[in-house]
Amino acid sequence: MSRFVLSAGAERDLNEISDFIAQDNLDAADRWIEKPFAAFETLAHAPGMGHKREDLTGLPVLFWPVGAYTVIYRSLPKRVEIVAVTQGARDIPSFLHQRTP
């Protein structure tokens, strides 16, 4: 597998995080956005990386850290779907409850 897709929620997450960082430093925002996309490529080539967090959700998703952020994704038959990107310190159960992967 070597393909990933972003859910609408994940696209929104990336835009919001990048916009937040850009308020202080546009260059930092440009550098930051490269990190999750590199992680997406890695996950697409090796689906199943990361870990389940059954203590946080019963959804069929995996978690992969990228700095202070967490990529939440699921492995589908022909691709990896990036469900969300959020701060690792966030209330993940509440956050995911608002999303349907």
C-alpha cells in the first residue's frame, strides 16, 4: 500500500493547526506542515504502524505521534485514511465522538 487520503475533518485540522502556528511565524507553519505529510506517507507504506487506544475509543483507528500532535488513521483495503490530526494532550474521546471515521 502506498496511498493515503485525508478525510474532510483531517484537512480542516491541518488548516486550523497551520493557521494557528502562522499567526506567530509563517515559516514555522510551512515547516510544520511537512511533518504530518511525511508521517502520512510513512503510514501509507506501512499501514498498521502506531497503536490502538481502546482506552480512548472503540473506533477501528490507530494513533501515530508526530511531535506534539497525534495522527489518527485507519487502514482500508487499498489506502490509509487520515481521520484526524490533533494535539496529543487533547481530550481524544470527546474529540472523536464528534467525528465519524
